Amino acid sequence: MPRFRHLISIDDLTREDIEYILEKAEKFEDVARKGYSDALKGKLLGNLFFEPSTRTRMSFETAMKRLGGDVVNLNTAEVSSIAKGETLADTVRVVSEYVDAIVIRHPREGSARLASEFSSVPVINGGDGAGQHPTQTLLDLYTIKKESNLGNLKIALVGDLKYSRTVHSLIRALRLFDATIYLVSPESLKLPGDFVDELGEVIETDQISEVIDEVNVIYVTRIQKERFPDPEEYAKVSGSYRISADTLQNAPDDLIVMHPLPRVDEIATDVDLTPHAVYFRQAFYGIPVRMAILSEVMGYE
């Protein structure tokens, strides 16, 4: 039996569930590097993406095809019956009759949970507004496991901590691994108070320089322009935090820099050439992790 039917929030998983998925992903890694398996041969995945996506959509599609299955895509609401007034619930009801599992990305927080209530097949949250992005969190944890140390983790979360669903999911998982968490952001983009209350002891600052010697992971986030209700507020903080090779000049040798991508100007391209940069490998790790998730919800051992 699968450990979970739907994957909507990282809160749906225990630490043991997460460790199981990461171990399963490791077994798929060789196949993810241009291999092939028939584990999900004959299965069909439905991608319902109502927001732009490159990595999440394409890595799910790649993962499914590496496992021998196939994918059907709905890329925007404008080309679906939603443009005619169909509700999300009805769209999900219909699509779940066509496929064996659904991945949904939607601008409205709570949409993935709603979809799971109306779907006859497993639903995976590919990002819901400023809510959660659990599969990104799992690939982030996998990256840390492969490139650093999950067991003694000191991590700085940098940038937009208010609107980033990636950060909101990751923080919930980090609690399970007893990580020491440093929050680095401007005042207007601080982590919402309810998250801070849940975390207990954290270190908050608005200066990257104050934490760079203390951590083994720097997790940088893009300022979420599309989430700002006021364009003038975005203009005030745009470019607030930028990491360059100079920033990392005296950083510990084992420090890694992560980013869920896409980046805008928060990481200079000269960082790409340093041994600290792991964000492109991080993007690749999304394939074996999503292979593990798909195989789990579709019942493949």
C-alpha cells in the first residue's frame, strides 16, 4: 500500500515518510540520468498547470516518461473549459477520469486540497499560490542530503520569506530534522509570525554577512513579484539581496548555495563558477524525487 494517496502539504508526511521517499529517489537516480524503466508503463499523468512553470512541469513529465508512462498537459486556464466558466472542481472531476494521477499548480492557496476532494485519482500539489510546494521541499531535502548534511543542518533562508511557498514548505520539513534556521530578509518580507511561532528558536537578521560563517547551506529565494499587491512595495525591495562570488570569498569550503529557480538578480552568474553553487544539480534532483513520488502514489514498490 502507498504511504500516502495525495501529496498536498509537507505536513501530510512524517520524517519517516520523507526519509523513505529520499531513499527511493536515490534508487531512481541512475534511471533519471537518461535511463528508462517500465515501472509505470501504461500509466498516464495529468498536468494541470494554471500558473507558469518550467522545472516543475517538465521534471514531472520527464520523471513520468523515464518510468515508462505518459503525460497529458493543460498549460493555461485560457485554453480550457475554465475559460467558459467551468469550476476547478468540475475540471478535476473530468480529468481524473482520464488519468492515473494529477499534478496541479494553481495561483489560489488551498486549490490543491480542494482538487484532492473531487478527484478519483491521487493529486500532487505542484504549488498553490503562496501556500505550499511539497515536491520542491522533497527535492531540496534530497539536495542537502547529497551535497551537504541533513543530520547537522544549519541553514540560512534568504530573501522573500513572506510570499515564497517554497520557503513555507521547506520550513515545515526542517522542523522534523532539527535544523538550526537563520532567517535573512528585509523587514517587509519577513516570515509571517505564525510560522515563526511554530518554529520556536530561530535567528533573524537582515544581513547575509552576519550568518555566512555560521551555516552550511544558504537557500536563496527570488522576490515574488507576482505575489505583491502593490508594485511600489516590490520596487522597494527588488534587488535587496544579491549574492556574488565576492560575497562568498571567505565562506567555509563546505558551504553550498541553493535556489529553487528561476533566479532573477539575486545570485550573480559568477557564483555559478564557484564550488558553492549546487542549484543546477538541485534542479536535476527534482527528477528522481518526482519519480519516487509518482511511483509511490501509483502503487509501484
